[in-house]
Amino acid sequence: MPVDDLESDGGGFDVDDWRRLTSFTGAAATLDDVQAGRAIFALADSIDPRPLPMELPQPVIWWDDDSAQAAVVVQAEIHDRLEEEAMEVLGIILPDGGSAVALLEDVDLVDDSDPTWRELVERAVDDA
């Protein structure tokens, strides 16, 4: 299911249906991919953008502003930069259907049995 199509069912997920989220894999996303709803992000100023080897979709706990949020990674890329360390960038979907861009270093990879991830998802779904 393209990212745009998620909006037709509310766009979010819960602890039981996160696997239905469609991932963007096989290439670095372009602006056309984002505009068509196939990808969360496209980065222009990088060298040799490529997919980050990662099984997708992937549950994560995203640490944003010192708080934890449950999310599912649906896009993962590596972007090299001149004279700087490569960026490992993730496109994530939140339980409420929102999307965000995060760095791999700002997430904890978990599985769907992780009690903290499950609690964060359930709390987000209840708040929505």
C-alpha cells in the first residue's frame, strides 16, 4: 500500500496491524516518489544515496526531544556527504498516521513483542 493510501483507513496502525504498512525499498527515493506517496522523504544534497539494508517494515522506539514514541520504519536509506559521516535516514509512520524522518541513531530497533513499544502504540491509539 503506498503511503498515500494509508490515509483512506485513518493512516495509523496498532500493535496487531502494523505489518500491513508498505515499505519503500530497492532504491533511494526521489521527489517524484514522495509526491506520489510511495516514500516519506527524498534527500537532494547527498552523494551515492542507497537503501540501508534493513528488513522493512520495522517497529522502532523513536527518541524525539527526550520522549519516546512508537513508530514503524517504512523507508531506510544511507546518504554520504562530503567530508562528513554518512547519514542513515529513516522514514517512519506513527500510530496516529503521521509520518516523520529520523536518524537511525535516534531509534531503538525492537520487535512487536517489546512491551515498551506495545505500550507506546496503545497509548498513542487511545489518545487519538
